[in-house]
Amino acid sequence: MIAEEQAAAKKFLSVNPEKCVGCSICEFACSWEKENKLNPLKSRIRILRGPPFIHLATTCRQCEDTPCIRACPEDALYQSKETGAILVDNKKCNGCMWCLEACEYGTIRYDKDIETVVICDLCDGDPKCKEMCPEEAIDFVAEESEIVKAWVAASKKWIDASEKLVKMAKGNGVADFLADSKEIMERIDEKYKELFAKKK
């Protein structure tokens, strides 16, 4: 029963690629929360950018088989029984970066200032990246199937976006595109104002 409760409670952060606009607010929110700096290079979540309209924030998936933990020769990584988050014992970590090699999602970062690795710890269940995302693209999920559904929906969105680009190249649909962009930018602007207000 206890194991079942822990499994039910364990969730990880998932980013819906259909909603993510690549605004980087999640990166700034994370770096401010964890490092007291507005520096996306210090973030535990990262924005990956591809062709037009394709953006994706990615962070630790709290893998069931924990390849990063198994790769660590110093036993510096361990998994929280309460949240499932991968945590780092900075006293044990020697900066060998084997865990970076083991992570198939590329979500572990080596911080040269403290000479240890840093990984998303889910902010003890209250992730600031999720709170600040203007498009509500970040969520807690417990099943990989939720991510698959999001990617299927995103694929359709990217096809639609490509068709919009073709129409715009022909001089059609520009007004609709600009209207959508204006609404998104207004939401992003509000979140940036909120973030900078916290910094003060």
C-alpha cells in the first residue's frame, strides 16, 4: 500500500510543446528561485528551439530507472521518496559529470561556480517555472502517456503553423497571426512584470 501511494504521488514536470512559445520566463523564474539571479544559464529548466514555432522547455523527468544515479561513482545522487525528485549531495559530488552523459534528456547541468551538478528538484512540489509560465505549458504529470498525447497535438499545431507561414508568404492570414502574437506577448509581458516585481 505504501509503495502504491508513493507511486501515485510521484510526478514529474512535463512541458506541452503545443503551448510552449519559447519565451524563457521559466528559465528566469528558475534561476531567480534557485540562484537569486535572473540568468537562464543558471536554470534547471532549458528552452530548446527548433524551426519556426517549435519551442520546448525541458527539465528532469525523474526517470524510474534513474540512469544518472546509477552512473554516479560517488553515490552523490539519490531520489526523494516523497516527490521522486533526483537530489544532489554537494558534499559527495566531485564534478566528474558522468551523470550528464547518462541523462538521455540532457537536463543535468554542471555549475562551474560550485563545481557540482544541479538538477531540477521540483521546488519541493511548488515549481516556480510552472507558476510563472504565461501559456500554462508546464504541468505535473504521472504518466508518460500524457507526454505522448501532448506531442501528437503539437505535431498538428506545427503543421497548421507551417500552413500559416505559406499563407503569409502569399499575403494572406497576416492579420490573424499578428492578433494571436499580440495576445501572447501581452501575457508574456505581464509575467515578466510579475517576475521583476519579485526581484525588487
